[in-house]
Amino acid sequence: MRAAGSDPNARALPRSPAELKGLTPQALSEESIAMKDSARYVKIVEWSEEDQCYVGSAPGLVLGGCHGDDERQVFEELCQIVEEAVDLYKQDGKPLPPPTSGQDLANSLQDAVV
């Protein structure tokens, strides 16, 4: 098993599909796999013709975002921004905005383009 991250509420995650096979559906959903709160928010990195750089955003959680010349670095910075935003909500005792992940946005966007 490997640590699920620095989140003290997160549980250990299995390393391989073989380890997942031994778990019951109930164990998978309730005990074994913990999602960080920041993973509940969609993170978008796209090229901006206007700005001539990559722009990262997390709609529904933070206004603005980040930008840069390297797509991967922009995504990493965006992930950090989202984690910090979630931490700020918690520190201020405010409820988190509704999650934006899990809505099958990739397929919805693909269907809209076709």
C-alpha cells in the first residue's frame, strides 16, 4: 500500500489492480479509496490564442487561475491553487462549493463539438 497523500483523513490506496480484486464493492466505496477534496473540482488547462500561453482554471471553485508557457507546469500550479482554495474554505469554516467533477464533462464537450 502507498499513502494517499498528505491529507490526514485520506486512507492508503492499493497500488495495483490485483490488490483491488480482493476488495468487496462495499470496501472499495467506503473504506479503501479516499478522494482528496481538491479532486472533486474540475481543472482545465487550455491554450489561449489571445494570450499566447496555456491558461488554467477551476470553474466553480476559484475566480481567475494561472497561466504559463508549459502545459504541465500550468496544471501543477493549478492543482496547488485548488488545494490552497479548499484549505482556505476549511480554515474559514465555510462550506465548499458543490463539486464540479464526476459530471462526465469530457464526453459532454465531445458531444457538443460533434
